[in-house]
Amino acid sequence: MKTLVIVTHPSIETSVINKRWVEELHKYPEKYTVHELHKVYPDGNIDVEKEQQLIESHGNLVLQFPVYWFNCPPLLKKWLDDVFAYGWAYGSNGGDKLKDRKIALAVSAGIKQADYSAEGRYKYTLEHLLAPFETSFLYCHADYRSFFAFYGTEYEPSASEVDTSAQNYLKFINNL
């Protein structure tokens, strides 16, 4: 089955990393469905049933987003709150639609990897900051497969670094 990639970036047109990742994913429509939340829901009104059906019609699920204030963009948080509903994603009455589904994150971080460490500027690793996602997926009995990250987007990465990250991103998804 195809992998569903939920892309949440409020200004994808001006993005360097996320835009390039999306371009790379689009080269393989037989393998990936790219679903850009800001384009589908510019008003923020999410069609929960449509989103749930989209997830159910795919195999793996990847959430792709830039790290915003050490979290995800607000639309992705709303999407998670609405779509991963009781009785569908979890709960005693059949909430098993994510059970054993491979789920991963793909994030771009503006700051350098060294800043995401116990000794770094922000005192926490990206693993620590993304732990609520992992915990949520585990709560839904999904098969969380960790994350792929690009660090240092604020430092204007070279075209070669961006292209390499896109290739490595596809390898990451293919190895879920």
C-alpha cells in the first residue's frame, strides 16, 4: 500500500526543505500520496471522516512539518485532535484504526542539531521535544518508527545539502 504523507507547512511556497521534500515525493505517485493540509483546509475546517478514510486507504503514515516553537504547526495539532478521535483511533468501542500502522515524523528544524542537546542552547534533544507524538501514537497502538530531521534551515543550507536530505528522506520512508 502507498504511504500517506501529511504535510503541514503554512508557507510551503517559501520553504526550502519541506518544499524540496514534497517535490521529491511527487516524483513517485505510485508510492506516496502527498496531502498538504494548508492547501486542503485553508480555513482550518477539517473534514474528519474524509481524513480518516484517507488514512485507512493507505499503509504507512508520515507527518511532515517544520518545528514551530518546539512543536508542530497549529493546523497539524488541530488535525491530530480532530482526526485521531475516540472510537476511531483509540477507545473501547473499536478505536483501532491506527493499531499496528507504521507512523513516523519528518521534521525540519531551524536551529542546528548541537543546540538540541543537554549541553546545547535549548537543553533538550529533538527526541525529547517530539516525545508527545510518540506517546500519542503508542496510546493508539500504532507502530511508531521515530523521525527524520533536517537541522539548521535558518543557516541557508546549500542546494547539495537540501538535495541530499530529500534523498535520505525517501530512504527513511522506504525503510519504515
